Amino acid sequence: MTSPILPRAGVIGWPVAHSLSPTIHRYWLKRYGIEGSYDLIAVPPTDIKSFLGDLRGHGYCGANVTVPYKLDALRAAERVSDTARRIGAVNTLFFEDDDLVGTNSDAEGFTLNLRATVPDWSAKSAPAVVLGAGGAARAVIVALVDAGVGAIRLLNRTLEKAEALRDLSPAIIEPIGWEARADALSGAGLLVNTTSLGMIGQPRLEIDLTCLPREALVYDIVYRPLETELLAAARARGNRVVDGLGMLLFQASPGFHLWFGREPEVTGELRRIVLEAAA
Ligand code: ATR
């Protein structure tokens, strides 16, 4: 008798040992009693094209893709979701009708975390201010545009990179120079940090919050530390805050559902376990 083939997924990166994805997916596999596995898949740059071209042959029913391969995954996929195409990166791969399909769950993770933390948040209330114009910013902007935000002030140290992101929604996105970040907070309903500033080992995010309305929400996608200096300062002056750990957890759930057939829950216990692993 042959044994059944158990669903096997994982996270592809180089290096990938630091990834928290196995902690998240293995928690859910255990919680739901699913017989399957989730691996760390370290693939050197010389092998990535052939590996993605034969994911199934390597025994996987799908995978997450992390740095530096999100663009390789976009190219390797036979079909790509609209969201992944707009973000310009694939972080989740799965098979449908034998085709390798690429999608991106970062925008969904951003929004689900926002709605879970602040259920009464209204996208239409006031302009959003986004700091940064890298890969993470693209996903955040797609999420905000899809949520119905009417105006996005996009600030980046390198203004040309903010200008390049304008194509995501030219009528909504206003690129602004980094030095104007304090003034850009006037009348805003949401401030999001998508830069690496404030992360452990990175420079501080220097920003004067005086002009930010007290009703505004402050969201930092940095989660090491969990309470960044930005969030601490915002909380101290009475703004509601959203930390970045939830985005990491929520972005994992679409992949789990696709590969293992169950919509998983982001629980307080999962947050604790992932925080411990991150420390
Ligand atoms: P990710 O994919 O995580 O977004 P990234 O593409 O490297 O990473 O983007 C990092 C972001 O942090 C960029 O917006 C970057 O600004 P530049 O486009 O000007 O490089 C921003 N950033 C990094 N270090 C910074 C610093 N010291 N001051 C201001 N912005 C910084």
C-alpha cells in the first residue's frame, strides 16, 4: 500500500533562515490537526529559475516567496493575479488546473490587520500619508486604493521613486519630498510607515507629529520592535495605533487556505508565539 501524499509548502528565499513563516504555518497545521508540512526552502540565485519552473517536481503544492525572489516568482508564474501584477511582485504560489499561479497577499494582510485592530476605520474619512516608496509601499498603496482612500500623500527620501509609484492611481497619489513630512500630516486620517526606519539596527524615523490630528490612525509595518518609537510617540499624544506584526500574520492566511484547505485564524496565541520566535 502506498502512503497518501501529504500537502507540502514552504517559503523560498536566500537567505531564508530568519523567516517567521514556518512558525506561523506550523502553528496552524498543529492547531487544525492537518497532516502536512511547511519548510524553509533556501535556493541559491543560480538555481531559482529552474526551481520555480519545477516546484511540483520538488514536492510542493505551493509556496511563499520572500527576498530576493518576488520578481522571479512573478516571471515564473503561468498566471498572475491582478493584485500581484499591480504590486509588481509575487509572494504566494499555488497550482490551479496544473498552472503555476502567482498572487500577492501583502495588500490583503495590511487591510485585514487594519480592520481587525480598528473595526470602525473609514477609508474615506481623510487623506492618508504613506512614508516610503519601496516594495512594501507598493502593497500598502494598492491596499489603500482598493479600500477607497480618496487621497494619498506619498513621501520618500528619493522623490523619483515616489513619482514612479504614482501610476498605481494617478488621481489619488501625490508624491511629496521627504523634508515636508511634518507639514504633510495636516488633516490626515492615517499615517503609515513603510520604510525600514525605526527597525532594530536601522536609523530612527525622525518625524514631528505636531500637525497630525488626534483622530488619525498611525500604522507602522515595522514589527521589530513591536512598539516602534513612532507608535509610542503617537500613542502618547492620543492617536490610535496599529503595529506591523498583524500584517505579517494576516498576509500568511491566504496561502495556508490555498495549500491546506482551511481558512486559519489569527489568534492572540499565534501573536505571542511569533513574537517569541522574532525575539
Ligand atoms: P521594502 O521592500 O521593505 O519596502 P525597500 O524597497 O528597500 O524595502 O525600501 C525601503 C524604504 O525605506 C525606501 O522608501 C527607502 O527610501 P529610498 O527610496 O529613498 O531609498 C526608505 N529608507 C531607507 N533608509 C532611509 C533613510 N535613512 N531615510 C529615509 N528613508 C529611508
